[in-house]
Amino acid sequence: MSVRDRGLPVELKVFRADLHIHTVLSPCTEIAEMTPRAIVRTALEKGLHLIAICDHNSARNTAATIRVARGSPLTVIAGLEITSSEEVHFVGLFPTEHEAEAVQEEVYARLFGQNNEEVFGYQVVVDEYDQVDDLDQRLLIGATTLESESVVDLIHRFNGLAIASHVDRSGFGIFSQLGFIPDTLRLDALEVSRHTDWETARTRFPQCRQHRLITSSDAHYLADIGTAVTRLALAEPSFEELRRALAGEDGRMVLESNAH
């Protein structure tokens, strides 16, 4: 879909993005479903152009998912969802899996406890053929010792985009946990869940009016993928174009409607 009629300086297209998807590495997902090959196949079936893999406090399944999507119309961005010491969730999105993995190591050094598979579920690391490589024994579902500002600074230090996750939710959202967004928190966007439209979010949380909004599925099941998308005006579906859209540079933009 061309957006030339918006008076943009270059010809752009509208791309559909779901920038918060979990894999079988997150213990709260459906272990039989959320594998790299199944995620990529479902995203293509849903007509998505850009997705991000954001497991809890880890990026160990990002590289495999990126390899699965190579040669397809789908771009996969490497990410992870970091839990701050105040139990606020932040999505970090990165130019490549290498930056995401470097951030993962910083997060692992500040994450404590062992996973209880009977209570939380398995944390499965897989390859691009959906074959099991490892079971991560860290308590990935837990909080790190990093305060929110340190999480955002860490993401930016590795050239990432820092997004406060599902800000409208009563659990692990920045408003429910902190009550407000500190002025010193340099966020690139706020994510609104699929359960709230943007105008409602702006009414409930006036600080949303001061930030770029996106919406994502936060999918833990295949059926959830693409149930909420962000429509972006980009030259191509890539990390750098996404960065420019969140910054509103060179005509790239997040389109206001968050309809499917």
C-alpha cells in the first residue's frame, strides 16, 4: 500500500509488525507450539512483515528464528523482555542477534534463582529445525537487580530500542508498578496491549500522550500472533527503518490506527 498521498518525501509502504512474541524459551508459553519454524510460518500466514522475538530475560532463541525466516518476506528482529527490579517489563529490540545476546549476558549476571519446571514450565532452547539444544535452568521469569533506568540505559548502550511493555496492564506495566514514567527514563515507545485502544490508553494514562505508542500481541500461543499489530510507514521492513519510524524521521512513521 503506497502512502505517497500523505505528502511524504519518499515513496513508502505500509508494513504490519508484531514486535513482542515469545518462544518456548519463555516458561509461560505453550511448549508444543512456540517454536521458531511454527512462529515464522504463522506470522507469514497472518500477513505480517516484521516480528520481534522477546523472551523473558533471554535472547537464546532469537538467532534460530532469524535463520528460519531468511529468504522469506518476513523480517525477524532480535529482542528480549527484561524485568526490572521493580518488576516492570521492558522490551529491548536490537539491530542483530549479537547485540541482543550481549545484553542477555548483562541480564544473566543480574538474574538469580533456578527455574522450577513443575511450577513455571520448561525453558527450551531450540535450533532452526525446532530440535532441542538445551533447557535453560535460570529463573527467567524472575526480576533482575537492574532498576528501570538501568534497564533502559543497558538497551541503549547496545544500540537497541527501549519500549515499556503492555503499559495498560495491571501486572508488570510501568504505570501499575511505578505509577508514572520518570522524566529521566529515555523510552523509545510505549507498548499498549491488544486489550486497549490507543485513545483509551491516553485517557487512562495521560503520559501516553507524550510518547510514541505501538501495540503488539505479546503472543504466548500461535493463535495470538498477529492479534494486535502496529502499522508502520517504512521503505522496507528492517530494524533501522523501525528506529526511524519511532523517531519520526524522514517521513517514516507509526500510523495512528492500531487496528488489525
